Amino acid sequence: MAAPWWDSDWKDRSGPEYRCFVGNLPYGTSESSLKNAFSSYGPLYSEIAVDPETGRSRGFGFVQFDDQKSMDNAIQGMNGQQVGGRNITVSQANHRPRRWRA
């Protein structure tokens, strides 16, 4: 029997996540500007993926929503729209198992 702190497939006991993957972001996009771009859909928070070595944006991020309907509306409304002069791609984020680190 695997213990939750050893087993990387152990699932977090929290509820479902309503996260969107946002790709093709301009490198100058901040978390606040990403959240503002999705403001009409009621985002809870946003994250930008950053390269740990350079500290520069990797050109994609995630936006978290409160419910499925808000997430679906954001995907339909924002996919292909321009943010910072670039057409972004928006899709439902894949759930990745939590990684435990010693």
C-alpha cells in the first residue's frame, strides 16, 4: 500500500479545477494583464510560466475559474483573440498529477 507522500499518483482531495491553458502569449505579458484580458469571464487568478534560468516568460500561462460555465465561456470567447498583438490559443488545461519533492 502506497502512502500519499510517496505515491505521485495520489490525487489531491480538493474539488475539480477549472483551468485554461493560454498559449502564444507575448513575452511581456504579466499575470495581472492576463487576468485583466479574461476579466469579463470572472477569473480567480492567473499564472505565467517563467523560465527559471532567465526569469523571462515562456509564452504561455494558465487562468483559473470558479466554475465550468465560466471556463467554457472564456475558451469560446478568447480563443483566437489578440492579446498584446498576438493571437492567443485557449483550451482546457490537462490535469497533471501532483509531484512530490523531498
